[in-house]
Amino acid sequence: MGAGDFNLYTHFHRQFARHADDELLRTVQDQSYRYCDIDKRSARLARFLTDLGVSPGDRISVQVEKSPESLCLYLACLRAGFVYQPLNMGYKSAELEYFLGNAEPAVVICDTRNEDTIRPIADTAGIDHLLTLNADGGGTLPDKANQSPAEFDTLHRDQGDLAALLYSSGTTGVPKGIMLTHCNLLRNAEALVEAWGFTESDRLLHALPIFHVHGLFVAIGCVLLSGGSMRWLHAFDAREVIRYLPECTVLMGVPTYYTRLLAEASFTAKIADKVRLFISGSAPLLKETFAEFEKRTGQRILERYGMTETNMNTSNPLHGERKPGTVGLPLPGVEARVCDEDGNVLDIGETGNLQIRGPNVFAGYWKMPEKTAEDFTDDGFFNTGDKGRIDSDGYISIVGRAKDVVITGGLNVYPKEVELFIDGLAGVRESAVIGVAHADFGEAVVAVVVPEQGSQLNENDIISLARQQLADFKVPKRVVFIDELPRNSMSKVQKKVLRDTYKGLFS
């Protein structure tokens, strides 16, 4: 490794060299992949894409199913210096038009089933190359890459070079491209390996999606930096998780995973006996879930806190008290503080705006310098948009969200984006989208709609139309109709009133 080389793959490669013949991952179909298999496959992909004319810094937009081949594609982009742009499989045409038009990728890679939908979007955006990659490992990308040599010299990357571009829908309805550097990903993965005690003896049950920070950077980063292994599930299924837990030492999940496991009578303390660490994040973990899980298994879930812009910021300790209702202490190298609206740092126990500074914090928003400047303080702290407080032991609690995001099943939904869609429907005067407590998803998206006089729109109509235009996780699970939205003296919609009114909708 060259001096000052921040390429994340260069740091992963130490373990690839050390564990070349050891198993890295095994699928539920019992297909086994050694470290050397993944290394060679990613080299072929990096070589093929480079020979295709892709240059370091170019974006590669990827909307594919989770598979060992998609993992290799991510690693290929790292080692070749490309900027990896993962896209949720649920995104529809209108969403993809924005993402591809804004990111201006050199290559788009999609599932064969979606090729006819994406091709005209790619053509309109002036994208030269569209390739396919399917869940079974087939497609034009692997077919063509198979002709390339399985050797590739990983490119040197500097501290500020981009590794990934992830999109987070904005409060104004315009998605923001979040620029993550190799240094961001490397330093955060190093901190997590240290904080969570990952070693080559660990086997992670990987049931998370890999278009998201949690499954892509956190889970995979911990395994590849430590030389561990993974049981690779295509998606979360409680019964499959129960089947494979006895061979694993770590499970990472969103709160929904844990509520679904607890709903299974076959999930017992014996099943969880060999797991040393259950980690929860991407959404708030209810104290009741924490307590019920401990009662069932004898183990305390470790809750942590992160976001797309920062990866992981805090974690309850591996050794020490894990306080329910808190997200723990700042990770090594991360600073956290709570400030008032004027930027003054508040005392212990006071609630205010949570700010984060550290090597994990993103480089800024893609093509949005004004928004980047707005979200950072003069001394380099990022305004998370979350309301928090810090107790006398240094543990942080997230007590609310200044940004009006709904977290459903661990995925972020920004109400404004859904409201803009609903408000554009014939027969709708205005709408407000809120999150309502849901036993399975944590929060469910609910639309409160004021119809125009004489409108014949009903709940099923709006949900059906939304499914045609929005990713499934953004589609309201319920739509309620009222005559007027509650407003304050400044005419701002009082969403707290709506949340209180409909808090029992899924009880």
C-alpha cells in the first residue's frame, strides 16, 4: 500500500491476501465464494469497465438485486476509482429520470427485467453504456467481463476522492446527492471494527439490502476489514434468519427485523446462543423491543446511530452499559454536540440540535454548494437535523427530528416528495404526509388529504396511483380525508396535531 493511499479496497485487500482460500460468503443455495474468488471477479469487472472507457471519478449507476456479483461490482468500482451510485430496486421511472440526469453516470447497470424501462431514460440523459446484471449472476455485464483478465492494479486514491454517491430525498422534494469519500468509508469502518470487536472469527448474517449505507458500508466494511465471513441472504426472512443464526456470531438489522424475529415462536435463546452481538440501527428501537428481546434471549441489543451523510456516528458500547432509548457514545474520532437555534452549545441534559464532526462526515451535496454551506457550521460541524440530548455519562438520545423525515422499515421517506405527488393529482386541494407508529415498520407513511369539492377520489385510488410513480416504501399505507389541515397562526401545517390525531391508526 502506497503512503497516503486511501482507496478502501487497498485496505480490504490485506484480508483478501491473508484469507485468499478462506470462505468469504455463502448463499442460502450453499454457493460458497472464497476471498480469492471475489478478488478475481472484481478485478475482471474493474478491467472491463476501464477498457470500456470509464475513468476514475466517473459515476456508475447501479439498480440491481443483491447478489455476490453485485458485491463484486461495488468492489470493482472502489479499486478502479469509479464513484458507485447504488439505487433502490423500488425506484420508478420518474425517480430514475432525476437520479440519472443529475448524477450523469458513464454507465448504468440494471436488472434485465428493467432494461426496457431504463433504456429511454439513459438515452435521454446521454448515457453511452447500459448493461445488465441479474440476481442469478447473469446479464450482459458478467458475460462481457468474463473475457477480461482477472488482474487489476488498484488505483491510488487521495483523501478527498469520491467513492460513492447516494441520494437522499430532500425536504423540498428535490433529492440530494451525498458525496462520500474513500476516507469517509475507511475511517468509519475502522472505527466500527474497533468499537464492535470484529475479528476474522466473526461470521455475519447479512440480511440487509446493499443499496443502503447499513448493508453496503457498515456490514460489508466490518467483515472485509477484519477478515471475517458472511452468510448471505438475498433479503430478510425471519425463518431463514432463525435457520442460519446458529452458525453466525453477529446480526445487523433494523428494528423491524427484531420485532419479526420476536413474533416467531421458534426464535429462542438457544437459537441465539452463539451470536455475540445483535446490532440495530437505521430507525429508533423501541424500549419495549429492547426489553422483550433481552427477556427472550438473555442478550441486549446494541443500538447505534448513523445517517447517509455520516455513516455511523455513535454506538452503545460492546463492553459496558447499553442504555435502552439511547444511541450510545460517539465513535472513535467522532465529535458530537447539542446546540440551540443560535448555535450555542447546550449543557448536559438539555435538548437541542445535534451536530456531528469527524472523518466520517460526507464531503458535501452533489452540485449543491449552497445547500452544503447551509448544513455545516463555520467550525465544520454537520447539522444532522435531529433533536438530541447528551446525558452525564456522554450517552446520546435522539428525541425528535427537525427534518420532517419518516423512517419506515429503516428507510427514509421525506414527506414533501410524497406530498408533491399527491397534491398534483386531480381532485386534491392539498395534503400532509406524516409518520404513524406501526408495530412492524416502526413508522408507516400516512397521507392526510383535503379533497377538492366534488372530488370522487378515494383511498384506494391515491394508493394505486402512488404505486405507479413512487417506490413502494414511499407509498402511503393509509390515506385519510379531512376538510381542512390544522394550521398555526403563521399558517404552517401542524403535523404534530395530525400525528396525535392518527397515532392509533394501526393499533
